[in-house]
Amino acid sequence: MPSSRTRRRRHLAGHKQNAIAVTVALAVLLAGVITYVVYHNVAGDKDDFSGNGNSTSALVRVDEGDTISSLSSTLVDKKIVSSRRSLMNAAKSKGNAVNLQQGYYVLHQKMSSQAAIDALMSDEARRGVVDISTGATLHDVHVVGGQTRAGIFSLVAKQACVSKDSDCVSTSDLEKAAANSSLEELGVPSWASKAVSARGNDSKRLEGLINPGVHIFDPTASPTDILKTLVSEGAKAYEGTGLSSAAQTVGLSEYQLLTAASLVEREAPQQDFAKVARVIKNRLDKPMKLEFDSTVNYGLDEQEVATTNEDREKKTPWNTYAMEGLPASPIASPSLSAVHAMEKPADGDWLYFVTIDKNGTTVFSHDFADHEAAIKKAQESGVLDSAR
């Protein structure tokens, strides 16, 4: 017959076994509950929503490399689609046709999965993306004859409006932010701060600091924050060319080199960039006025290739006919190719150049007599005809 001590040990062992069994059962039950919640709220067996959603908008950011699968949790969490399973089924039905582009997309809550995918593939729903062309300027350019080229501020404003009911950022808002926000708030790099500050409250003071190319920004951000995103990306792109070391080699400051590159961009086709860069450097070293028509145009309300004598006599911070040296600031957003050209100009003794036909053929000269002969060809071809 077992002793009382043995019976007590068996009794305690039984209690331990029961406790373990209860713990295991609770763990299994908890795992089941978690699985059920995840299944119903993420993978889901809910019915798919129908239509294009309700009036509650939701903004979804798509980065490079994103897929419908990687965005599924966001779409479910924001109540745009009912479940991941319905979303993936809709994506599967499209096969390889789903191609997502970077940007912010305006969607709505309770959309059908098919409608949500269609919106994510639609330019109409896309916001916060601006493609800045080489040689673009901050402000619109009015060309003699009635044409207008949209400036960076206008392009950004069109992409900074989420809906008709939201507070949209206007061109005027961006101009005010560029003029009045602090340089730190605008993301102006240290190598440009002195020159930008010298422009006071001129909204053109950020000219040239936003590099050409595709930029993505939060369309719901403030005008100042939007500009900071663009200017910071521009600084990073230009500095990535080796701007600081190249500027020292060429004998210019980083900001001066960027300014010179903007002249290169506006004065010649890409194949002649390095030669134009050499003309700029030769004239600055001589010293000799640059006398570039592009710098005259920058200060005019209406622009054209051919400038008049009256235009060239106007004193502005940029007119290199009326002043020595470089303009006070860049006159456009230079491409990286133009920056590279200014960082390493071609070898040559040229002091003059002129485009002589409408195909963009440019003649470079050292002697003024040769330059005059080239100008005559340009006049004969109609390149230097003014519409005024």
C-alpha cells in the first residue's frame, strides 16, 4: 500500500499535468482566435466591395518596386478594399497587365478591388509627381506670339491638389513660400545660401536649384515642405556630379558653376555643351562680357530667341550685355549633362559662337571677323529674325 508521501506526490503530479493540459488548450485556442481574426480581416472571406467607393478619400503612396501584394495591407488598413484575398484575386485576373508607377494616388474607402487596382494604374488618380524638363524655369515663360511654357511652380501646383474639396496648393502659394520661407526650411544647400540670401524676397531666388527629372512629393504637404523636397533632391543630384571638387578645378564656386551650367543649357544643343562651357570660361578669364541673349531674355516678360537692342540695354541682375561676369543666379534648371560640361569644358580658344540655322548648327570662333561672318549666315537663314 503506497505511503501518504507517495500519494501526495502522485496528487501533485496530477495537478501539474492538468495545469499543462489547460495551458496547451489555451494556447491552441488563442492561436485559433488569432488565425480567425487575421483570416477574416486580412486574407478575408468577406464579400468584395462594389463600385468606386464612398466619398471618403484615402491617399496611397506607391514607391518604385511596389506591387499590389506589397500594398495590400495598406489598402485593407485604410478600408479601401475589403480583404487581401479579394484584392489578389482581382490582380490575378489582370495577369501581367498590372504596372504601377511611383506617386501618390487618390482612392476612396470601400472600393471594389478591381476599381482600386484600376485607380492605382490611372494617371487621373496620380498626384505628387512632376517631370521637370531640362532648361525649365520656376515661373511660366511667355513667348512672343502668344505661346506659354509652364514653369515649375505651375507644374507642381497641378499635382498638389488631392480633390476639389481639399485645400490645394496654388502657384501663388509656392511663389510666396519660395520668397519668404527661411533657407533652412527650403532645403537650400550651404554652398548656395549666400547667393540665394542676397536675392532677398525674390521668388526667383531658388532658380536652378531644382534639377530636371521626375520628382515625387506629398501633395498634402505645405508649399514650403514641397519646395524643400524638390530643392533637397536637386542639391543631392548636383552634388553627386562632384560639384565641389570640380568647381575648385575650374576656378568657380559651386553656385557659380551651376549658374554657368544654366547658360550652357539655354544657349546650345547638348552636343555643343562642352564648347559653350569653354567659351564661358575663356570670356570670364579674359575678362570679357559674356553677352548671352539667354540672360537678356530671363529678365523679360516676353521672350524669343532674337533680342532687340533695347532689350540688351536693360539692366537686370541677369543681363550679361549690361554687366560683367555671370548672372546673379542661374536662369534655368541645368541638366546634369550641362553641369558635367561646365565641370570639364572642351579644349579650345573660342570666344564667340552663334547658331546659324534652324537645325541648330553652331559655329565657334576665336576672331570677331569670323564671328561676324557666322552672324551674317544666321541672319540669312532667319534664325535671328525678331517677331517684334
